[in-house]
Amino acid sequence: MAKILIVDDDPDFVEITRLILTSGGYQVVSAANAKQALAQVSSEQPDLLLLDVMMEGVLDGVHVAHTLAEESSAKLPIIMISSISDSSMAGMFPSDEYLPIDAWISKPVQPKDLLKRVARLIEQPLN
């Protein structure tokens, strides 16, 4: 069973996403900020990361993605999930910067789309 790490500071989003992913047959762990995310990647060794952009800091998710790309020899698939494009912080997002992610999903997340993208990235067929 593939393990997915959800990194988001919104407990409601984490719980809804956990329900969607467990219904798809995935094991789920979570982190609420960038520091916890980096620790969980090391201790839990997930197969995929769902990463919010804005947490304690406006671009925490971007920081996590870059840190993992620089520090890890193994490629961890990352789906960045955010509502930043609909927020007052949109202008702070580095649109001209390379982001080491594999997919982008805007909130609110559609369950079927999420499961499809996750399955494609970890090469596990949907149940």
C-alpha cells in the first residue's frame, strides 16, 4: 500500500483529503508545517507528497519542495495543492521560478482528479 504525506495547516482539508485517499486504498500521514513535513519525509518515507504552498509562512511549501530536491537523492513525487492563486498573496508566488514539483492542483480539490493524479504519479492503479 502506497503511503502519502499530506502537508497542510488546515486540519479540515487534511481530514477530507485523508478520507479521499484512504477510500482509494492509500495509507496517509500528515504534517502541519514545513518543519514537520521535512521530519515526516525522513521518518515515514512516503511514496508521494501533497504539499500546500501557504502554511506558517506564505511560501513554506515552495521551501519544502526546494529543500527536498536539494537534499534527497531519491525522487519523491510532489503534488502542490493551493488556493494561493485566489488569495491576496498571489503576487508573492514565484511564477518565474522553477518549482521541483510533478503536478499542481488548485483548491478546492476534486476527489476523482486527486485520485487520478496520485495514481499516475505513484504508478498504482485506482481501486
